[in-house]
Amino acid sequence: MIRRLLPAVAALALLAGCSDEADPARPVGDATPGTLRVLAGSELADLQPILDEAARATGISVKFSFTGTIEGAEKVASGTAEQGFDAVWFSSNRYLELVPEAQKRLGTPTKVMSSPVVLGLPAAKVKELGWDTKRVGWAEIAEAAGARRFTYGMTDPSASNSGFSALVGVAAALSGSGSALDAARIDAVAPQLKQFFSAQTLSAGSSGWLSEAYQRRARDPGATVDGLINYESVLLSSPEPLTLVYPSDGVVTADYPLTLLTSASSEAREAHQKLSDHLRSADVQRRIMETTHRRPAVPQVPLDGKFAVKDLVELPFPGSQSAVDGLITTYFDQLRRPSRTLYVLDTSGSMQGDRIDGLRQALVGLTGADSSLAGKFSRFHGREQVTLLPFNSSARPPLKYEVPQDDPQPVLDQIRATATSLDAAGGTAIYSSLRGGYDVLRQQIDADPDRFTSIVLMTDGENTGSEDVTDFQLFHQSLPPNLKGIPIFPVLFGESATAEMDQVAKMSGGKVFDARSRSLSAAFKEIRGYQ
Amino acid sequence: MTKDLVLDKVFRQRWTVKRALGIGLAVVLLVGVVTAIVLEQGEQAQLQTVRGVIGSEKLAFFADQRVKDVFARHGVEVEVDPAGSRQIVTATDLTPYDFAFPSSAPAAEKIQRDRKAARTYAPFSSPMVIATFDPVVDLLTKAGVVRSGPGYPTFDVQAYLELAAKGTRWDQLPGNTAYPARKNLLVTTTDPRDSNSAAMYLAITSFVANGGVVSSPDAEGKVLPAVSKLFLDQGYTQSSTEGPFEDYLSAGMGKTPLVLAYEAQFADRVVRGDSSVRPDMKLLYPAPTVLSKHTLVPLREAGDRVGQLLQSDAELGRLAATFGFRTADPKHFNDIVREKNLPVPQTIVDVVEPPAHETLERMLEAIAKQY
């Protein structure tokens, strides 16, 4: 009798815990029996139904807090992860294990499932490229990309694991030596890598948003992106059917190790063991494969038919943090299409005090002052065009910079000086200033069209200008495709008009970032993944 | 299904208690868990708790209920903390432990010297092997790396070192259509900075590169370039031996065509009969190989008792063999080989000694510095 009642009670408890939270990286509270507090990669969110079931079966429920791979590594290395978590769960432990301070804090890992990072293209495109009848290697893929025979979207390697795996994979494969990458080998293949990344026309800070943006672009004839580089599991669940291209010379695979921290209590240790056993049982493995399209981690469960290529060659992964960090830095400063970034910044009277100070700090952080791991990669990159457009009652003159590839520091210092001298006074003419930004971009795009272009709009309150959001919408609709397709990333701050900011993000294919419950620096850093 | 399993586990735990306390009490036990906990504590009070720090390869053995039962019959309850064998020597505070049980003889010798232990016990061992797949066996036979050997297939370490020195890729092997991967022909190991199995691999490869056990700084200097490459060219490696072996079982040839493992890992899977070892999976014995000698160093009297039991108790010997370990009394292992039809030779002829602990440590340090 009692046993039959239990699942119902558990289900109720789970429902109660299911409320939406604004900040995905929120801490999850103190240790409680029967709960495993897990710092995780956001792509694990789709495992919730499996974990709900696991809670019913084992009495162990998982409380997630989401973060990026590199930021997560930093939290583990600094010991802050130990303060609020029992375990970490990212798509891979490889980067974590390369950071000595993080590695020594990792306990028992349990690999739960796997998914390789591959290229997905529409069937017609695959046929056009002649890849429907034979398997191709990364070198052929890079060559076709260099000739712009297809374009693709990929996540930011410093913010998200799928982009990171793709970068490592293509670099390892192209280096041709077959062994693990070091700095000299990366330099040697830089030209080919540059070809490959010249076809990347969409970037994102997370795998989820990348897929959404791709769906939107697929519907918008103006600025299409042919395919995606992403996890096999994400590509298999795409609403736009994609044909998966598995490079014959190998892939980098995520293996999702649920990893106990060495600091975990014996209760948490036991919970981890129980949950691991459950997740690796044949039935659950099968359900994970069926519902999330990831490959099972135990040999007893055979792969089903949707995995077109079963036996995949795994490419070697660099053996040191310096090699990986070097590869990411090279990607930003030399390999990828350079960015063009316009910051439309509210410097009205309401910004006086802490707020303008926060804004100054956020910008200064992007000039190399932020020495954290994640901060290092989010600075303004070599070749990037950065324009600051402060406004109050009207737009002030735009301040334009271009960061040199080889010696970026002097220009970064100039940006820092400008940021530090920003002052707050006057009114808030948001939309006329934003409109003015397009004049700057039009000029820059005419001179040099082949860049990732985006706008950050930061304002702390209501518009006081004569043009309102409806005027801006009309203006935006009239723009030519190359300007209309530029995403706007509004930052919610102070008393921002949330609905209007949503509207602006939506019309431009951008995304709203919230800086009301965290620092502007954190929001600006997160946006870097999308620029 | 899973719930049944959990219930089954609970039931089994209760069953043990029940047996110890008699049928009359069992009726009470079935009534409430609280009662069970109280009684369990009562039972534990009669057992002497012995604490040990052990190489993680033996964790499953010590966690096994049948093993616990045998110890309990001798009045002992063994509590173990798993740790890397190198870590046990260099990093772990041994004060709280009654015994240390690393997975290699050099580590045990070092502990014995440091702690002035009177004796050690080596109740079981396992040779280092290379697990692979039929198509790779064929390829490497043609390449002269795999030989039919003395009744079992061997992996010629000298021939392998020559291929590795040239940075040979799989797709450069002549006539290779079975596994034309564009990556270096390398045995997948664990991280030499963390793991005992990688240290054992270094023992094997340094022996061959030097033409004998490395025992002088000169010899260390001579072999380091060649043996470092075997690790560094792999790039990232995992820190626990379970990692690459699990990849071998689940991700197959594409990811891990050749993996260094303990024979016991493979044998354990076959004994379990969980169908994780497929017919095309094959074991190769490096020629020469080394034994991972699981050696118990008693740190206190109570630890010595555990060593004695492991060495002499037939039931524990039989159980160790079911986990794939070669036992001090070969009968136990041979019985399991026959009973489960394990694809392993009764005796391995080409076995060499690992270098002394200090030499091994210095070479590992030197490799670590190059990452």
C-alpha cells in the first residue's frame, strides 16, 4: 500500500520543483539527503524527463545549475564549485582535466552517453556537393567551405563545447600528423583552418540558441545558413531534416561523464553511485538513446538505425591546457571571420553613480583587463571592428576602433581610456540613436562586407526621445537584407522596458540578456559568444 | 525492472543480516527498516574494523558482499578508500590506515621501506595486456607487430617502438582497408601523471628501449625520448584505467583500436557474462610484459591479518579469481579459466621486472614536464 503511494508523492514533489528560474547559473542551495547538486553544461537540460524517472526509481533527484565548459572549469579549479555542488556534468572532462587545479578536484566519473560533433546539411546540398555517394574527410570539407560551396553555423568554442570540439577536431584532422596538436602544428595548418572557418556565417554562445537561429534563418530567404556543426544528437532532433556528414578521418565525441567532486560527502557519494548505476542500466540507456538521440555508454545496448555511421574514429585531443588555449586564441584572433561590433550605450542622467561605473567596468573587462580563463577569451579579438556609440538626449559621435591582429594592446588601451571617460547626463533617446547606429554600420559594411556584424543595445530605462519603438520597427522593416539581418542584443538593466527590448531582439533575430540580477560585465561577457 | 533491482539489493542486504541473527529475528527485520539499522549496528560492534587504502582496481572486489561475508566470518570488517597507486605512495596520509594495498610492486616496496613494515603480501597479480579487435590483429600481424607466440598471440614491443618512432599513422600501413584512420598508430593508455597502468606501460617500453631494466640515470636519459613520445603523441589521456577500457568496450575500434589494460579487467567482464566482450575482441600479451603485483603492506597488526587472510583463505582466493586476478595459489585462477572458458594462457613466459620505484618516478616526472 505504502509502496504504491510513493511514486505519486515523488511526482508531486517534482512538479513543485519545476518552476522556471531566471538565472540558469543560480546556486542550488545546501546539501540535502537524496539530492545531488550538479554544476552542468546547459545541453544536459534535455535529460530532465530521464532524471525525473531516475528520482522516482532511486530516490535521488538532481539539482542543476548551468554554466559553460570553460567557466565551469574555472569554478572547479578555484574551488568555488565545491562550495555549492557535489558533482559536475559537462559534455566532456577533457578541458577540466587539463587544468591541474581542476583535475585534482575531480572524483569518480561515470560516462552516461555519447554524441560526436558532426556537420549537418540539407539533403539537397549534400547531393550538390557529391557527398551523398562517398564519405569525405575534413580536408575536403574545408576546401568546399573555402570555396563557399556551403555555409554553416557553429557555437563559440570558448563558450560552448560543440564549437570547441569542432575546432579541435578540424585542427587535429587537418594537421595531418595524426598525433595530438601543439602550437607549432596549429600554426602550420592555420591557412587551411582559415578556409574552413570562412564559411561560418552564424555564431552562438549555446548549442540551443544556434539551432533556433538556424531554424529562423532557414525560413528567412534573406540570409540563409546552409548547415550546422553541432552534436549528432541535436542535428538528429532538428525540425528541418538534415543529412549528417561524418568526416571519414574522425570526430571529437562528447561522453558526458557525471563526475563526483572529491569534496563530496559520503551521502553524495552514495547518491552518485546509485544514480550512476540507474542511468547505466540497459533500459535507461535505451530510453536515453530513443528520447535524446545520444549513443548509449554501455556495450549491452546496441545502436539503433538512426545512427548512420556506427564506428567512428576518434581524433586525438591536445594534451595540455596551453595547446588548447592557444588554439582558441588563434581561432579568435586569426582564423574565424572577424567581427564587427556596435555598442549603443545609454549614458543618460539615470546612469549616474554605480551604473555608469558598472558600464565602464564591463567595457574595460573586454579590453583584456579580465584575467579569468573565460575573460581571457572574451576580450575584443584581433581584427575586430569595435564601435562605441554613447547616447543621451541624442546620439553622440561614434567612436570607431579596429583591433590589429598582431599587436592589439595599444588599440585595446584606447578603448579602455574611452570607456573610462564615459559620463552620465541628459535624456534617453534610445531609438533615434539606435537608428543612427545603422548609418555607421552601412558605411562599414559597404567597405568590408565579410564580417560577423551585431549590435549591443544597453539602456537602463524608458525611452524619452521623440522616436518610439514603433517608429524603429517601421525603419527596421525598410532596411535592405544585409542590415536587417544584423542581430540586436538588448541588455536589460535598471528599469529597462522589457517588452520593448524583447520586441527589438525579436525583429532582428537577436536575443535579450539580463543584467538586472548580475553585473553588466557578466552579461557583456556572455554576449561575446554571439558576436 | 530497475526498481526490482533496487529492492533485490535491499533484500539481499537484509538476508545477510538475517543469516547472522537467525530466523526468529528475521521476522522482525521484515517489519521495519529502522529495526534493521539498529541490529546491523549491533552486529558491526562485534567485528573489528580494519581500514585500508587500495588501488582502485580492487574496489569492486572489496565491495562484493561475498567477500565481506568471508571477512565477517573471520571477525573482520574491511573498510577501503580507493586511490591511485602512485598517489598512495606520494600523496596519501597513511596514518588512519591499517594497510596499504597498491597495485604494483615498486609502490609497495617504497611504502614498506618508508614505513619499515616487516613483510608484505602479494595475494594476486595481473599481467598488462593489450585489448584489440580481429581486424587490427590481422593488420598488425602483417606489419610484424603481432606474432602467434608461445600458444597465445603476443604484441612485439620492439617492432611497435620502431613504428611509433617513425610516427606511423594507421592509414600508412600497407594494404590497410580495415582501419584506415588518419591518426598515429599508438596504444591508448592512461595519463602517466596519474595512473598505475601507465607506469606499468613505461616499465615495459623502457625495458625494451634500454635492452634491460632501466637502473641508471644514463639509461633513463637514453630511453626517455622514445618512451615520452608514446604518451605525448596521444595528446589528452584519461586518468583512470577504467576510462579507456570502457571506451574500448562501448565505442569500439574507431575510438580505441588498441588499449592497454590489466588482464583482470578483460577477464572480469567475461566472467560477468554481461555480453560486453564481443567475439571480435581479442587480447594480446606484450612481449615482454610486466605483472601488476597487487601487494599489501601491513601498517598495523590489524592490517597484517587482512594480508594473511587474502593470502591463505581459499574462499577469498576463489573470489579474487572471479574478478579476473591471478591468485597466489594458481589453482583458483585456473579453475575460473576452465569454468568460464577465459581466453587467457595459463602461464605467461616473457615477463620482466619493473624498475625500482625511484627510477620509475623520475622517468614519470620527466615525462610529465614535457606536457
